[in-house]
Amino acid sequence: MRPTMTIGRKSETRGEGARAPGFDIADERAHARAIGCSLDAVQLARRSELIDLHVDTFIPSRLWGYDPMARHRGGPLGRFFFGHLDVPRMLDGGLDGAMWSITTNPLRTPRGRWRVFLRNLARLRGLITRSRGCLAEVRTAAGYRAARARGAHACLIAVQGLNALEAAPDGVLSLPDDGLVRATLVHLTNAIYGATSSPLGAGRANKGLTDAGREAVAQLNTRRIFVDLAHIHERAFFDAVAVHDRSQPLLVSHTGVAAVCPHWRNLSDAQIKAIADTGGTIGIIFHRQFLHRPGGPSDAGMVAEHIAHVLRVAGEDFVSLGSDYDGAITPPADLAGADRYPRLVQVLLETGFAERQIEKILGANFLRAFALLRPA
């Protein structure tokens, strides 16, 4: 496996023991009581660089005008499906950066998907502009550091379902700028690039990567965009690993692991090792259906179990968080929204994880991979 790089903690730039701007000890104690965790857990979450590899909050914003800048108490059905993340709760939970996903509607025509993707890219950037500096678009590791130095939440723009670009004149190379940081090759349906792991792709005989998929990987490598192997069939997964530029880290942005909970959505140990061998990282999802095993924990402990398995298989440098908040998921009740990241920190502390390991899981592992791909 690749050697790792050390990414500094917030406290190294703010002074040891410093807290995030806008919070004092009374606020931290109140937040700890409100979400049922210790003061230590809240402070560790807030002083660490905390990055989520996959949030889908742009989906409810597109569907019914959900305002991410306003505080919510959940979605129309509480914690079920949507309403998990907004900027006020995100700041309460200590979330410093996230990959904000533009998810592709596969039912549109290829030309329609490309037009809508460009429109949605502009809409997401409009949201960032309207935040008046609370959110900042980030394209590189240096840009991340600059945004955080200004106190902004770092938005890394991603696309879920590369078929958004199927009708682009030159594929990925048609992108108007370098703003796209990450792309999944497929989503819940098959695409011209390869097969999905979803049961919706069961009718496809060839489960591997297609010629178009191999070309897409090459183009993503050329643009230095993270190739995200979430959602892809295992055969196509390893085809993509084989043709991928070995000097660039691979991601799986939001997933569980099959050894804890056997599921079509989860990774085998061989897949975990393949990502680690490129210097990449694996974001653990918060969706109960992909995490819960019979007799296992019903709270944030189910996320901790999947994190612990990746550590056992690949080591502590290759696991991250990829909640999939607002992606039609149902998280455990104690992780119902973005203000609850410290609850997971609490469970990790109780499980026996060292603070150094937790800092890596929360953000340092991703920042290491980001610095390998796009340092500046």
C-alpha cells in the first residue's frame, strides 16, 4: 500500500484546545446534552477536519425547494428519506466540508441529462453564492485549506451517475471547467459505461466495464477527477481498477461492507483492499438497510462496525464517512441529521478508537487522498 501523508488538525492552526468560531463551551455542553453525547465527543468533532464524502441535499432542493440555508427538524417523514442536512445543523455537527452531489435522472434522454446537468451545476453554484461566504466551492487541497481558513464550509461538487455526460460532445472533456471533483461511473441503473450492482441492472448479461466505460475512466484520470466506484457491479469495479491510472487514488464515496452486512450495495474485502492499494479511501454510508446485521447495534454503532471492519482489512488510513444524507436513506435514530456527527464520534470513543484514528476517519484520510489527486 502507498505511504500516507499527515494532515494537520484544526487545533494546530487555531491553537491547542481552540474551538470552532462561533461556539463557546456553554454551547458545546448544550449541544452535547441535546444529542446525547459527551462534551469530549462534541469538541473532538469540532476541532477535527470533518468531511462527508457524499451528501445529496441538492435532491430535495431540486424536488420541492427545500432550503439548505434554513434550519429544519427533518423532512416530511422525519428522518426517513430526506431532511437530514441543512447549513445550521451542519455547523452544529462540526461538518467542515462535503462532496455535494448532483444526482442524474436516468429516465431523461442523453441530451436531456446533459442539459439538466449543466443547469443544475449552475443552480448549485448559485446556492453557494447566495450563502454569502458560508459555503465555498473547493477544487483542490490548497483550495480546501483556504476556504477553511476563511471559516467557510468547503463544497466539493460531484456527479452521481456519469450518464449525465453521455451526450456531451467530448464526454468528460466537455466539462466547462475543473469544478467537478468526483464522479460515479453508474448509479442505480445500468449505463453505457457498465453495470450497476443494483437489482435494477439484473437483466444485463455483461456485468463488466464497457469500452465507453474504459474511455470514461481515462477521461476522468486526464481531468484528475476522482473515479468513484460506489454503486458499480463487482466485475465492472475490478475492470475499472485495472484500467485506472495507478498514480491516482480511487474512491468509494458511500457504501457498507459485505463482511458485516451481506448486501448488493456493499463491498467485499477484496474491493476494500483494491481501493486502499491506490491510496484512496472508502466512505461508510449511514443507511440502516445497508448496515444493520441481525443481532447487531441499532444505533450509530452499526456505522462503527463497518468502519472497524475496513480498519481490520486495510488499516486506519483508508476509511472515511459518506453518510448519503438526503439521498432517500434512513439513518439510525441517533444519526437523524447533520447535527449528530458527534454521536458517531461518541460511539467510536466508546468502542476504543483512539482520537488520532477518529481524526483520520472524520476527514484526514480523505484530505490525504485529495492532496494526492489535486494538491493545488
